[in-house]
Amino acid sequence: MSLWSSPYRRRWLLWGVLAASFLLVNVYRLSTAVIAEDLMTAFRTTGTQLGTLHATFFFVYAAMQIPTGVLVDRIGPRLTAATGAVVMNLGAIWFALASGYGGALVGRLLIGLGGSVIFVSMLRFSANWFRADEFATLNGLSFAVGGVGGILATTPFALLVGATGWREAVLALAAVGLVFAVATALFVRDTAERAGFAPIDGATEQSRLTVAEVRTSLAVILRDRWTWIVSLLLFCTGGVNLTLFGLWGIPFVVQIYDVSVTAASTITLLGGAGLVVGPPVIGRLSDRLDRRSELIVAGTVVYAALLGAIAVLGEPPLAFVGVAFFLAGALLGSFVLTYPMIKERNPSRASGISLGTINGASFFGAAAFPSIMGWTLDAYWTGEMVGGVRVYTLTGYRIAFAIAAGAGVVSVACATWVHWNEPGR
């Protein structure tokens, strides 16, 4: 039996096509750290402006998560993801060709707008093609794809930029992305039935929501206290991770430890490696043990402690920073166990809306924390510049990490609430 003729094999090929676009989403959103100094020089930005340029992606990404949930439940993940991939990569071309800060903001906004629909489309596709008891594992694998993108956005992307220049590197990514956008439109199908197979046993109910059902489902989801507690947890953990790995992690290592951007990118690469390892392993462990909230609490406690240690020590051994970034990435696997918990609290046919609602919280955090940390660094800037780039102080970085550690403490409180209110406890 060929890969294409079996629904249980073809679903992995189709998932892989969607995963390729999601991988590029993560390269785009996290690569700012590698080209931060290039952007500050090209567009003559302050730290706050650079934080805003980086965060523009996340503002639009976050705002689109509930509409994305509606789109995938109403018109299906194939068309939603294909359209998003086209917009994202056209936005990357715009960004690469921008001559000023305003043009770069527009390009970054389009990248975020297009990329915002792809992850929830993947999750909805997974719910349609895989059994409910496989979903936590697929959820973990999807986040692992993001980790691979995070790895590619560090040292590999730094080497590409060094060889070609940042504009040429972004244009190359856009060309690859457009190929996968076309492949999504041509080959992906929303359900096994639409691909000509019998329904997958144990998969989510396949019929699409009516407009009235969309309104009803969204109202129920937004009235649920769980939605808001989980969203706050993801706002803190996802927001801080995306800020450290995607923007301020590399400048911190470059300026405090006096190493090159390429060398510093290997530290944030470890964060991406953690994202690859942690979510699928913890997701699989959760499915096997039938335990979720305990893993979430443990993850948030360790996470807050790691960030707090960097804030207190200020300039710990670089090896410690690398380990801390790896674990911070890996522990995302415990935080995203909230996704299947929220999915199970709502009707299966509205899984796109429920998942999109909480997924947006991480990206509101990723939109807020870069500017907050950038403002903090600017506040402690002494006026020193090297090659047109602001050089920030150790005190500024310590306070920035203290803000991150405070967010970690809030996530511990949210995880504890989830644990004590878990159904059946």
C-alpha cells in the first residue's frame, strides 16, 4: 500500500506540508534577534522602536487568533492555511525590500497577518485526521516544528545572513514559502472524507459550524473562567519565550559576554532545541500517564526559577544561560498541555475557535514583552553606541530578566489554579 492510498499514511504527508509553512512562521518571527543590529543600523532605530518592529508581527498574530478559529471551523484549514502562507511570504518580500522604518513595519505586519492562521489550521487538521487520544501528541509535535523553525532562525540563519546579507536571506525564505503555499492549496484536504476516504475512527466530528453556532460557541468559550486563566498563563510563558529567543536573547549574550552574533545565536539555538524536544516528549508522557495539571505546575515552577536566577546573578556562566534557554524552550511542552484541556472543555466541532482563543494569548504576550523590555533597556542606556547600535548595561538586562521572572511567578499561580480546578479532582 502506497503512502498516498492509505489515509493513515497520507495524513502525515499532508500534515508535513502544513508543518513546512509553520516552520517558516517561526523562522520569520524569531529571526529578528539575528538581524537586530542590522535592522537598527538600516532603519536607525532605538531599542523601543526595534521592540515595536519585532512586536508588530505578534500584535496582528494575536488579534487574528479568534478570527482564525472561526475561519478554520467555517471554511476549513486548507484554504485558510494556503491563503495565509501567500500573504505571509509576500509580506516577507515587502519587508526585505523596505527602504525605511515605516515600510518595514508594514512588511512585518503582513508577515504576522499571514502567519497567524497557519498554526490553528494545523491543529484543526490534526483534530480532523487523528483520534482524540492522539491529539496531545500531535499538539506536541506541532510545537516541536516551531522549535525546528526556532533553531533555523538562529545559527543557520546567521550564517545565511553573513553569506548573503539580511535582505537576500529574507527573500530566499519567501521564495521557499510560496512553494509550500501552492502545495497546501493543491494537495491538502480538510478531512479524510474530502480526500476520498472513509472517516477516521475517533476523529473530531467533521461538519462545519453555522454562523449562529459560531456566535454561540464563542460566547461560551469567552464566559469560561478557564479560558482566561489559561490565557494569562500562556501570555506570560509564551510571551517571554518568544521575546528572549526572538529578540533580546542574542543582544544580551553579545553585549554582556562580548561574543559575536553567530556565537550568541548558538545560545538561542538551544532554546529552539528545547522546543523540539520538550513538547512531543511531555505531550506523549501526558497521554501515557493521563496526567496534565501536575506537569504544568512543575514546568512553571522550574521556569520561574531559571529566569529569576539570571536576574539575580546578572552575568552567570554562559553555559548556565544556555542550559536555562534550553529548559525554557523544553518546558513549553508542559505549558501547552493546556491546549487539549481547553479543547476537551468545548464542543469538538468548535475546536478551532477554542484553540485559537487561547493561542492568541501567547502572542499578545510576545507583542507586549519586547517593547516593555526594550523600554527598560533604553531607560538604563548610558549613551554608548558601537557601529550605530546601542550598547545596554548589565543593570538594564538584569531588570529585563526580573520582569520575565515576575511573569514566571504569575504563570505558577495560574498553573496552581488549573491543578486545583482540574475536572475530577
